[in-house]
Amino acid sequence: MKAREFHPRRLDVRHFAESGEPLAGSDAIDGFERLLQLRHTEAALDTASPVVWAVQGELRPQRGGPPQVWLHLTGSTAVSQQCQRCLEGVEVPLAFDRWFLFVENERQAAELDADAEEDVLVLSRQFDLLELVEDELLLVAPIVPRHGVCPVPVQLSVGEEDLGAAVPAAPGTEQEATPSPHPFAALAALRKDSC
């Protein structure tokens, strides 16, 4: 008898868990629309890291009821994002390793999800496993991607290049002869006028 084939875009979760067979894949990132939105606009797609994933199902016995359906899912990729300090591209590794409990209906999922460390999902015969992989990768993506050390000097503010002008001149230089006005001199003049 031929072994049953399981498809990650329409996975029969219960039958997959009963089979005990592992399932794994490596898919191009262009098949994950939401992950693509994280990418730096100048990043080349042809050199992008693939999304690598693996899943294993199992049935866990429980007292006074049918066995629970569990999936162990791992996934990883690297996404070229825009560093929020230097605005250059930065390769950000993303990875997760999670367990998921599957139950019969939404009511059970809501009841168990509040107390369980693992996510609780509803059983399906057409479950999109790759959508779950994408969800989990998005959850581990940094909110503010940045280099550990930026490859280019970082300008911290718009007027930073003028900071040298604000530094007092060394004694004996030309700049020393023209004193800069006190910042509150204008306010003092206004106060005198109103009195």
C-alpha cells in the first residue's frame, strides 16, 4: 500500500499526526507575501535565503478522552531589512521552534489557549502549514532591525554636521574675538521693555 502524501498548503492535521511521519521543506521566500514586505527595497530576490521548515505530528494520550493532536514545527530564514540606524541593508536571521495543540472547535481553543503555554489551534483537513510558518517568522522578526555595528558612519541628527561650529574656539583663534550672544539675551530685552 502506498504511503499517504501530505501537502503543507492543505494538511489533514489529524491524519498527519496519526501517521507519525515527518514533513519538511525549503521554499523560496517569494512564496511568502508578508515576509516579502519586510525586505529592504534594494535587496535582490534571487539571492534571498529560502524558508526552511520541518514539522512532526504526534498523538498524546490523555485521561478520559481521545488522544490530543500535537504538531512540533520549526522554521528559519534570513531577511534583508533596512537598518533603522544607518538605513543600509542588514541580514536578519529569523528562527522559531514551537509546539501547537489542535482541538476540535473554536470554543475549546479559546478555553485552553488562556492557560496553555503553547498555541491552541482548531483541527482542519485543509490546514495551511506554510501560512503558520510565515506567521511564526513574522512574530520573531525584530520591530527595529539594525546592525550590531553599522558599516557606515551614522548621522544622529539633521544638524549634526554643524556641531563643530557650536564648540567654543580655542584661545588665540579668530573665532574667539567674536563672542556669541547669550541665548536668553532677547528675553531679557523683552522683559526690560515691558517694565
